[in-house]
Amino acid sequence: SSNSNQGSDIVRAFHFVEHIDRPPRDVWNALTDLSVASRWRPLVASMETVDGQPLREGSDVRLTVDVYGKRITRVSRTTTFDPPRRWTLRSSESPAMEGFFDFVLAPDGSGTRIEATCDLKAHGFLPWLFMPLIARGERMRRIEMLSNLKRFVEGRPLP
């Protein structure tokens, strides 16, 4: 008698697109350089691989974020790592919900088109009810993310 869709409901929290006037490799290097994440990622105080090794498929990434005056640390798993094209992080701190944060880069003239998406997947009815609210929060908190990245990358001296 449970909802047959339960566990498969996905809500897109955001889809942002930006053009960055640098080649994909430069954008990729900035995107995946965890030491500079706090310079352009909203709320992020720091990011690092849990094992201290370079990012790769399967890497666990420790994110420390400042939310509502509290510092929270969580770990996300790198599910796709395909330089310089695609990086996907899966966050599942709560068993009730997973988040998939996906960055896709493509050559665009002399620069790069970058797309950032976040899909939320609920496990159970109650999390599903709250998904639109959670999705809106994710979108609002990250609305500046790609424009920040653009300013950061374009502000660096050309190699």
C-alpha cells in the first residue's frame, strides 16, 4: 500500500549556465582545485579530499560550510570525474535524501560553457513533501555560484 513512486522521486533544485572566457582546461582546473573552493562557492569554508589524494572518481570530499551561523562538515562522494568535461558529487548525509551536484563543461567559441545542476532524490513520503522547499533553498544559496566562478577564473592572469 506504499506509494509506488516512493524512492524514485527526483526534483531539480537548480540548473545554472554560464559562459567563461577561458578554455575548458582553465575552468576545469579552477573548478576542481579544492583549495580555492571558498573563493567562489557560496557558504563553503573549505573543501578537501578525505584521503588527501588528488580528486578522482570515487574520492570522498569533505566540505565545511557555514549555514545560519553554524559550521557544518559533511562528506560527499565523487561519482563522475572526467577531466575536463564532467564532475559529479553525490551527497547523502541524510538517509532521507540524496543530492547530486553536477558540473558539465564544453568548449564554447574561445571560452567554455559550464552548466551546474542539482537534483534531489527523496527516500520516503515526508522528505518528498519538503523537497520543493529544500530545492528552493539550494537554488537561492547557490544562485551566485557560477558568476563567482566566472569572475574568479577570468580574473586570473592568462597562462
